Amino acid sequence: MVFVERDKEVMQWEEARQASALGHCQVVLIDGPVGGGKTELLHTVTERVARQDAVVLTALGSAAGALVPCGVLSQLFRPVQAPPDSTETVSRMFDIVTSGWPRGATDEPVPLQVLFELSAHLLELTTRHPVIMLVDDVQHADPPSLHTLLFLMRRLRSARLLIALAEPEHGLRHNAIFRTELLRHPGFRRIRLEPLSPESVGLIMAEHLGTEPQDLREYHAMSGGNPLLTRALADDLSVAAGGGDPVCGEEAVAGGSFTQAVLACLHRGTASMLAVARTLAVFDDPCSPETLGQFLDLPPTITAQALNDLSSAGLIIGERLRHHTIRDAVLSDLTATERADLHRRAARLAHRLGDPVTRIAEHLVAAGHCDESWAVATLRAAAQTAIHDDQTKTTIKILELTLRADLTGKERLAVTMQLLRADWRLNPAASARHLAPLVQAFEDGLLQLHQTITLVKFLLWHGRLQETADILDALKPDDVTTPEAQAELALLECWLATTYPSLVGRLPLPAQNAPAVTGRLRTRIRAAELLAEVLSGRTGADLAHDAKQFLHQVPLEDSSLELIEAGLSTLTYLDRAGTAAALCDPLLKEAAKRAIPTWTALLSAKRAQIALRQGDPAGAARHARAALSFVSAEGWGMTAAAPLASLVLALTILGRQDEAGALLLNRPMTEIAQNSRFGLHYLHARGRHHLAVHRHHAALADFLNCGELMTRWDLDLPALIPWRSEAATVLLRLGDREQAARLAGEQLAKAGPEWSRCRGVSLRVLANASSVERRPPLLQEAITILGEHDDPLELAHACADLATAYQSLDDLDRSRQLLDRAVRLADECQARPLRDALKNQRSTQSEPFTEPCPTLSGAELRVATLAAEGRTNREISLALFITVSTVEQHLTRVYRKLKVRTRADLRRHLSTTSSC
């Protein structure tokens, strides 16, 4: 084991040893902090002088040994391995100490006769060999031994004698007379051991690990340069490395050795050092000597000295523990009861000193008790502060402790409501535990209106529809008497109408204008009204302007989250997806920065929906997956329909039908779909998936169900869900062109000129339901409208449909140009199925057709050619924009006309002209 960075100290020792060898008695005092390497230095020099012609006498002081008269002297002169001519002299001195004078109290002076005999024998011994006397932990030496050592120092000043004493820094404050006498000795030297430098810490690490870590800051920060702590840390790191090569630069690993080393330093120090260290560990904050003195009932001078000793030992910086691992080690030395008692006392002192309520609450939570008369008020104030600072976990701990206090019924309800909101922030699934007692409180008539409204919203979040309906049915007009209460109910009515419209009729008051309230409540009502107006079919730049203004001004908080969703939805349904995205992104970043999972999940879900309106299915899938990852499946409740719908629709567009189908299978939400606006999006997405996998009747059922609900709820807005155009697309696949044209026309009439994106989609579907000759002008108008919006996916569909129309009219040049544009747009959107179908269509246009048989029609020939290439019926239907059923009918006629039975026969037949 190397002895690092002690060259100066060893040199001082050598100078003293050489001086003593020349007949000048030397006295060396080695001091430093606990764990600072004093014993190690003694061992090092002992090993060196043991190889020389010297007699080495050693002793170790101890707290218990201090009660034994001449305990240190007995150790010094015990029989040892020494030069043969010295053994008898040393044994004689041992006999003198142990039996040559009456044994009594530890403070009884040593008889002069004993002192003279010892000095005579020791002087005679130094004439033959240099003598070195080493006493470690001399602060624990008994008084008679100290008295004897002083006598020998004075008596044998010209002897070849070196007396080395080692003690910790705090030991200097004991035995003042002894230290004064040391200082008066002409051969006195003091060797002070300082903390290790980072380079020396690296040497110790290299010794244990075989290589020196590149970044020593973490290791030096933990050990403070204390050799004992450094070696313990190296031991732990070596164990953690498992015998392999440690990775340089990784965070230091503190384990059992480090913990024991910290505790060894404290228990070898003074009682005040241990008490102060424990107090600092409990407070986990800087503490002045005055504060520590009040807590420990000690004079400030004592606590200041303890702080100084802890600092010298490398355990603290300033007035706090150096590293969290040291704090953990100190706390591990306390029982649960001791720790709780310290925290309880700390809370009382902090309260008396007027510390911040959050700091007091931390101690109360750690103590697990809040039986003080002032505790409840402090905890509730601390919970408000913690939730404001986004310390959600801390808030939950504080509120859970508060509920264990002796609360009034009103206080208990208020605290439960706070805990409900805090749990929902962090883990909505956990918030469900508070619903049953709150429902019971409502039934008992204990909830105020605003508390009831909060309960309704959380019940709906968790899908507890019947309980919600029962509460709404139980509300009476008598419960709404003040303008504020009327405004709160109006806000709830507006929110239900746009989010859970199946329940809005259960409110006690009919729809009415919001009461004349001002301020924040008026702003909240207006934000909810914006979405209601849009969903009722109203348009206008003023709605978009008001929504933007609200989103710019409203802070992100629990109470505003549903209104932020309403504002973003307002812009989205007004075909302002780009504006909605620009406003949503900074809110999403803020929620993530503040580390509130539920906020982040909700905003991610909304961002996914916006991305779909921008023709960005890949981005929508990314945001939707993020939303579902931030909150568990159980935690999402009814609201899960929103991100799930976006993810299913995005995966469908991207061509990942298996993944979309698995999501629908694993998380069915049929009941939810029948009761909420989010459910409408779910039905729409499921219908699109059914259509993509050719389950046409299932797709049609979902789209018509969507339309029935929207009509019943008075939310029949195409910009919300374009169910008519979606149903018309299915009907076209099923061959019902007349019904498809009717639905597309109805949607076009509802869209109006201001719903431009929806109007463009309606024109495209209407064109596909029209005759070939009528399609180009309708599709040109659709392309013009969609080109003004940031939705390349819908534009790609419109270009592809117009290309097909031109192909049917034998205008192949324009058809190819539009197909090229559509392919580029589909590539941009990563819409693989659309892109592949368009490329197939483009390739068939590029290949000249040779009529192999005059009996086949043009449509039959195209189907036969693709079938001969090995395409499946589904691939042929996508390439030619016809149904699978139509493909099957064409192939049946082709097989009959050409008299073939397999596709291989068809391929051979079409490859030659002799078969015609």
C-alpha cells in the first residue's frame, strides 16, 4: 500500500530521527483530522526504523485505557522483539511500571523513585541503541503516563531518544498543561497532516483499481481528501467493478466500506462532532452554530468547534455535509425512532425560527407525525407552495400526512380535493382512490358546488358515467344561487356540451347566457364558448383571433388545461392547424420541463391530432405514442380515446395495419366512443382502419354511427369528423355511386366557403362519385383549395384522383404529371400504401399495351396484366382504384374468355400473340 503525498512529513520525521541519533532528544507531535493518516504515518516510519539499529517502543491510547493508571507506559515497556542486548532492560522497565509503585487513582502522581529508575534504565538503553517511543491517540493517555513522558523528555534531553505522539486535531484541546510542556521542549516538532489533493486521491484509486480515473472531481468531492474515506471509496469502487476494469469518469460508487469509514471518523471524534453531523444530516441544509446550539442545547462555541473539526475531516463544506453519500451514511447509523425524533425536533425548531413552510413540512413528513397544534396549517400551506413549484411528489407526501391529522370535516374534504389533483398530475390512476369518499361526501350533502364540479370532471376522466349522471341528476336549482355559482355551472354546461354531450341535458339549468362575471372566470367561460360556437357551425376570423389571444395569455396550470385543449381544438376545427401547432409546441415543452406527466400526455395527444390535420402521420404517431407512454392505460380512462384514435389513424395512413389492428383489439373503447367527443375520433379512426383492410361494411357502420351521434348531440360539423365523405368513400368501393354522391353533396353544403379544407375533401369525394367527364373541374377546384392549406396528404389524394380521371379520358400526359406530384406528396407524408399504389399506376401508364386478345375490354386487360405480374387482388384494387370485388369479377371474365385456370397460364397466354 502506497503512502501518498507525505514526503514533506516523512522528511520532517527523518530530520527528527537523525537529530535524536546524534544525542538530541526529539519530541514529535503528529496531528490532523480524524481519518487523516496519522496512524498510517506512524506505521510507515515504524517500518523504516525497524530495519535500522533502533529500539522501537509503541503504545495506543484509548478511551477505556484512560481509566487504567500507567496503561500507556505498560504498553510502551512490554516485552518486545528488540536487539538481544536490550531485551532485559526493556523487561526491567516493564516490571518497574507494573509493580514498582502503588496502583491507585488515575490522577495519582508517579513516585519519584519510579521516575528516576525508569529514566536511568532508558538512558542506559540509549547508550547502546537509538530509542523511539511511539504513542498513537495520545489524547486518551492516562495522566500518570503523560506525567512520566514529560519527566523523561526533560530528564533525557541529551539522550538518543525520539518520542513521537499522534492525536487528532480535536485532541489538542485536552491536557493543556501537557501540550504547554511539549512546546517548551527544545527538540519539539509538530507535523500537521493536511487533506489529500485530487492527484493523491488518484494515486489511491490507481493502487486499488489498477488505473487512475480520468475525472477525479467526484471522488475528491466525496472524500474531501480524507485518506480513510478515500481508501474506503476505492474499496467500494473495486467491489462494484466486479474484478473487471473500471470505467473511468463514471460516478463514484459508495458502498459499505465508505459508510463504515464515515461512521468511524464520527465515532472516533468528539461527541459534539457526532451530534452535529447527525443534525446536519437531518436538516440537510446549512446550519449556523447558533441554530445547531439551539437544537442540541450546546453553547455556540462548542458547535462552531465541532463544525471546524468536521470540516477538517473532510465531512462538511461550510455548514452542511459534503456529499449526499455522507448524509446517507450518517442517517444509516440512526434507528427509525431516532431519526423520526430528530425530524420532529427539527420541525419544532424550524417553526419557532420562522423557516419556510416547505422546510418545516419536510421534517414533519420525515417524522411521520403532525400532532402539533400548528402542524395542519403549516402542512396545507406547504402543499400549496409545493404544487405551485411543481414539486408534485412532495405535495402528495405532505397531503397524505395531513389526512392523518385530526381534521374537521371541511378540512378533510379540502385536503382530499388537493390530493386528488396532485395524484392526477403525477399518475391519474392513483387519483381514483379518492373518488369513493368524495362521492359519499356529495351524497351526505357536504360538497360545495365548485367541489362537486371538480368531482364530476374526475369521475368522467375515469369513465364512471353512471356516478356522474347520478350526481348531475341530484343537482338542484337551489344549489346555484350566486353569480359565481351560476358562472361555474355555465362553464360546466359548456364543457359537457363540447366534450361529453350525452350528459349535458342532466344539468339543473337550461342553456343560458353566462352571468355577468368578470376577471378570470369570464375568461374561462369565453374560452369554453369558443369551442362550442365552432362545433355548432359558426365560423369567422374573430373566433380564431379570440382563441389565439386566449392561448397566448393563459398560464399552463391544472385549472386551465381543459380550456387550453378547447382553444387548440377551436383552431384545429377552424382549419388553423398550423397556428394550433405553433401554440401547442411551447406549451408541450413547458409541461415536459416542469415534469408533470399528465399535462405532457394531454398536450401530446392534442399535438398528435393537430399533426394529422397537417398531413403528418409520422409526427402524429410519435406524439400519440408519447402521450400513451406518459400515462398508463389505467390512468388515461375515457380520455385515452383521443391519443389512441390519433395513433390508429396515423398507423393506418403509414400502412402499418397490423399495429393499428392490435391497438384496436387490445384497447376497445366502444362504450367511451358513444359518450364523448374523443370517442367520435376513435370511431373515425377505427372506420378508416376497417376501410384500409377492406372490411367495408364495418367501416361504413363506424362512419354512420359517428354521424348518428354527431347529429343527436348537435355537433354535426364536418370539420370535427367528415363522416359523410368517409362513408361516401366506402359506398364507392361497394359500388353505390348514387348514395355516395348524395352524402358528399350534403357535406359540401355543410362545409361552406370558410371551411376550406373540409370543402376541398368534399369536392374530391363528390368528384369520384360523379361521371368521368365531370370529375376534372371538381378535382381542380379541390386541388386549388387544398393547396392553400398545410395538408399535403389530402392534396396527394386529390392529385391522384385527378390523375386517374385524366387517365380514363386518355389524357396520359396530364395524368403522369399529376401522378408524379401525388407521389412526391405521399413520400413527404410517408403514406406508404398511397405512394405504392400511385407508383404502380404510374408504371402501368409507362408500359405500352399490346392487345393480346381482341375479346378483352380495356378494364379487363389492365386487371389481367397486373395479375399476370403476380399482383394480389388487393394490390390490383389499390393500383387501379377499384374494389377487390370488381377485380374478382374482371378476372373471372378474363379466365373464361381466354380459357385459362391459373395466373401462370394467364402469364404465358399474355406473353404471346399466337394465343389470341
